[in-house]
Amino acid sequence: MRAWVVDRPAPIDDGPLRLVQRDDPMPGPGQVRVRVRTCGVCRTDLHLAEGDLAPRRPQVTPGHEVVGEVDALGAGADRFRVGDRIGIAWLRHTCGTCRFCRSGRENLCVGPLFTGWDEDGGYAEYAVVDERYAYSLPDDFSDVEAAPLLCSGIIGYRALRRSNLPRFGRLGIYGFGASAHLAAQIAIREGATVHVLTRSDEARKLALDLGVASARDAADRPPEPLDAAILFAPVGTLVPTALEALDRGGTLAIAGIHLTDIPTLSYEKHLFEERALTSVTANTRADGEELLLAATRLRLEVRATPYPMEHADRALSDVAHDRLTGAAVISMT
């Protein structure tokens, strides 16, 4: 099969990805093999390719927003049938026995594995996954539309919940890419007023098209104090900016797996009056199931640009340089 690998971590313009030929993977016990149809391109893939995330194995295949068709079953696998359309997401394995797993917080498992980091992901023609960590996908979304839901959607959903946005509250979103454009729609459909703050003119246009109340530059103040905010841009200097925009009692949730350094914070200016700063770490499988149900119920509109498999490196470069709005998706057909 054809597969992209991280040949050597380097700036994206230096070509860290390489297209290679590999043997088709075989599913082990409890696993299924998926013939990949599409794979979303996530900023986490960029962090892996550029070395912000230290490689955990050489020549790993990125990609953890995988949509495909089951084409082989490992021993004991019986959750899906050959021909079923399923999704593979970031969370690949948890220990099931640590105190976090036993208390419903498997996203904080002390021994997790992740797709496209610990094990090969979906920038390839085939992928395997433990069937317990795969998702049935709603028919309402095409293969291209479904792929971004599997990380951008899930993480955006968890970040929204972690922001403690009150009912009919005022939400600020900093950065407006694949994840943010889905989280914004959920918040709006649930009754929130959403203000977007991003440096991209095109992203601001998309945000307004999707129904946000305002869209301004990332350095600007929103037009009203915020009850909650989510930082999707991996820019630490925006943390004090977002905290200053919060009303008393507000929460800022940082959604990314990587963030540049945060400047020194002032307690009185940024945190006093019960303002809170929190992060988002991976997701639980329950988060994924809830997001997929919400995507159908709320009729989310997924904006995605497909790229042929041969141009996966260009897709990742376009994400890095903010050359597209919404999500980028690699298509195998």
C-alpha cells in the first residue's frame, strides 16, 4: 500500500513527509482493518511533522481523522462487519485500570496510545484499529465531511464543555480553523452568542457566514465581556488577551496539544474575580459518541477542502500557512 510517513521532523516547507510503499497491515486480535476513504488533516499532524511533538516511533504514518470501510476482521472482532463504514480517531488505547480510566476520565489515562503518533494513522490506503476505539458514523455526512468530525469536532466539543459556557452565554473563540468552525456552530445552535477573534480575513468571513455575532482580529477586544472563551490558535501570547476579555467568573479553555510559551500573567488583571484557565487533554470515547450525535441533531455544516492522496504534504502545508478555511481532508479516491 501507499503511505505517507514522517521521514524526519522538520519545518513543513523542508519536506518532513515522504510517500512510501508498505505492506498492507494485518488486523490483530480484536482489531479491524479499514480501507481508508478519507483522512482529515489536523494541526496535531503538523506538530508531529515539525517535531513539536517528539516522535514516538520512526517513520510513523500521521492521520487520526480516518473514515473508511472495514475490509478484514482480526480474531475475536465482532463489533463490526466487513463493509461497515467506521471512523478512527486520536484516542487509540487506554489501560482501563488506572484511577482515571476507572473514574470515567480515560482521556487522562497514564498509559494511552494515540493514532498517528504511537501507531500508524490514516495518511495511507489501509489502517488497523482496536474495534473498541472505532466509531460508527452517521449517514448524514459524506466521507469528506465525516473525517473532520473525528478530531476537530470531538476536541472542539470537549473544549466547549470545558469552557463552562453557561446557557445563552457569551463565547469568544480565538483562532478559527477546522475545530473552531464546528464548535462555533454547536454553541450557536445551543443558544450562545459567539464572537470570533482571528487574524485571517477569510476565516472571519467564514465565521460570519456560519452565524457568529461578530468577527474581529485576534488582538482586538470582543464587543462585550465573555462568559467563556476557547483558544484554538497555538499562540501562547493570546492567553492574557483572552483572559482580559473574560467577565468575572469566566473560563478560558485551551484546546491545542501544543502551545507556544505563555507570557507572565498578572493575578489581579487576568485571574482575579474567579476567572479560570484550563486545558483540554485528548478526549474520552463518550465525547466522540456525543459529538457524532450532536452533529446530526444540530445539522452541523462541515466546510472541508479535499486533496488527493498524492498531495497530502501540500494539504498539511496549506494548514500550516492558513491557506484554507475550514478543514483539509485527504481523499483516497
